[in-house]
Amino acid sequence: MNPSLAKFMLARTPKSILHPTPTMNTELKLNTGNSIPALGLGTWQSAPGEVKKAVVHAIEAGYRHIDCAYCYQNEDEVGEALQDVISRGIVKREDLFITSKLWCTFHTRVEEGLQKSLDLLKLDYLDLYLMHWPVPMNPNGNHPLFPKLADGSRDIDHSTNHTETWKRLEKLVQTSSPKVKAIGVANYSVKYLEKLLAKADVVPAVNQIENHPYLPQQEVVDFCKEKGIHITAYSPLGSTGSPLFKEEGVQEVGKNHGVSAATVLLSYHLARNSSVLAKSVTSSRIDENRKLIALDDSDMEKLEGIHTTKGLTRFVYPPFGVNAGFPDKPDGVDLSG
Ligand SMILES: NC(=O)c1ccc[n+]([C@@H]2O[C@H](COP(=O)([O-])OP(=O)(O)OC[C@H]3O[C@@H](n4cnc5c(N)ncnc54)[C@H](OP(=O)(O)O)[C@@H]3O)[C@@H](O)[C@H]2O)c1
């Protein structure tokens, strides 16, 4: 098309078409052909006794995407919530998108890890199963989830590595009646992804990473985009007690649009074509977090600029003890796999 005609048409295209308003259930395509709903309810640190109510409330309020993990030790209650809403006809199983994650002490027991989550969640399939961290831990150590050596350091399983774990995960989708619709990873840097892709027959559908204006992880986001790996952002609000809500740039964008800081922080990911997980056990916040807006280039410039003056902040640390270099060089972990 003639460039000046294209410019003319672009100038007259309504803003609502150029930047359509995303909704919590905007479908984002995965490389499997299926889609993931834009907003998911997080369940990490949602205490037993609170999480069932939160999940029921969220689904009644329209959430269709729930992020779970075996390691959160609350999948049993999440399962009760799912059973409740499905049995009451609030939602059909096939209209939900349920994610769980393989914990580090299960890297050599992938099928067992999956079955444990399915049993707890009372489901016969997952929409997405992620390797929670690319570091195997001793399955026979002094703790079933967080084993330690006598010197207090994390008990890492050096007999295997994350690329071997990925090959085991691939088998879950390479059967005639798979119990997972997609497999993916979490907490992967570019370096780890390169190692995994060199051995992979199945490209991960998702890389779930900590992501917010204090930690844009642009290199990982760009790499994943190039490889067709969808990004899901975790801790978008900065997890518990977050300073992000008060951050000047976030406040300013919120003021310009007449929306809360939470809406800005969640919408940031939609503008990056990522899905986003927001955890809350508070009904009013679960409701508030449903609101997403289309942010434009100038909003994004403000948000993308925050880390350049404030520096990078990570709110979630890997469960491998003191590991300043993670995820690029976790102590004692064999990266040659
Ligand atoms: N793959 C991984 O390794 C990994 C790691 C971390 C997280 N995740 C996933 O990502 C999810 C989200 O991350 P996250 O739990 O770390 O943190 P988050 O969603 O960024 O923040 C949760 C915190 O913000 C509060 N909150 C929620 N909505 C709010 C609002 N509208 N206004 C004010 N405060 C609000 C919550 O309080 P209340 O609950 O008290 O309302 C909670 O303290 C997790 O739950 C988990 O599912 C995955």
C-alpha cells in the first residue's frame, strides 16, 4: 500500500480499533492452537481456609483462569472450589483454564507429580502444566518439598537436569490420551531456554516469569516472542506489601485514565501481549482486578521507564538458598544439560 495512504488511514482509524479494550477473558493464542485467558487468579500464599472462598468468588465473578501449583500446598482446597462451581453449574470444566506446576523434588517423577496435582484438584486434565523451576531437588531428601543438606544448603539433585525433565514432560503431550493440554516452563532465563530448546521436540507453550515495571525482563520477553513462547507475568502487583502501587509513574498513568494502580499494573502486561496472574483472597480486590484497560504508547513509555531510574527489583526469590546469580548461574547446578 502507498505509505502516505496508509498514514492517512491510520490517522483516521478510531482509537478503539487500534487499541481494543482488553478484558479479563481476552483469549491469547498459544503455540498449541489453544488460547489462555488474559487474567488468571493467583493462589500462591492463599492460605488454607481462605483459598476456596477466593476461587469460588473469582469464578462467580467471571474469572476463567486459575494458577495453581503443588508446592503451594493448597491445591486440595482449590479442587474443592472447582468442584463446587462446576457442580452448581456456574461454569463448565471446559470453560476453565487450569494451570499447575511440577515441583523441583518431582523432576524425576513427572507422571507422579502430575497425578498428585490432578487428584488434589479433582480434575482429569490440566490446561497447562509447567516446570516450576529449572532446578531438580533431591526426591529422597530430608523434606518432601524443600530438602536441605547437613550444611543448610539446598539439596540439589545433580543426577539429572532440566532438559531431561523437559523430555519427561514432553511425553505427557505425546500420548494418545494426554492429561495435559499444554506444557511449559517457569522462571526461565534466555540462557536456560536456549539449553532447553536445543534438546526440545516440543517448544514450551508458556514461560511464566516474574514481570512488572521494576522487572520488565525485556530480553526474556523478546526471546520468547521470537520463539513463539507465550509469557505469563507473575507477581504483577509486586507480591505482598508492594511499593509498586505508590510508584509515581504508575500513579500518573492511573490518574490520566481514572483507574486504580492495580488496573495499570495488570493492563501493562496486556499491552505486551502477555497474560497476567493477580493473587488476592479479598473479594473486593478480586473484583477490582478484573478491570483492564488499553494502554497507549505514551503510557507504556512511562511504565517502561520506571526501572531505568529505580533499578531492578525482584520480589520472588528462588527456593535454592542464597543464589545471587539465579537464574543464569544457580550455585552448583549443572548448566551443561
Ligand atoms: N511460577 C512461579 O514461580 C510463581 C512465583 C510467584 C507467583 N506465581 C503466581 O503468580 C501469582 C501472583 O503473584 P503473587 O502472588 O506473588 O503476587 P501479586 O499478585 O503481585 O500480589 C498479591 C498481593 O497483592 C495484594 N492485592 C491483590 N490485589 C490487590 C489490589 N487490587 N489492591 C491492593 N492489593 C492487592 C494481595 O493481597 P490479598 O490477597 O490479601 O488481597 C497480595 O498481598 C501467584 O499467586 C502465583 O499463582 C508464580
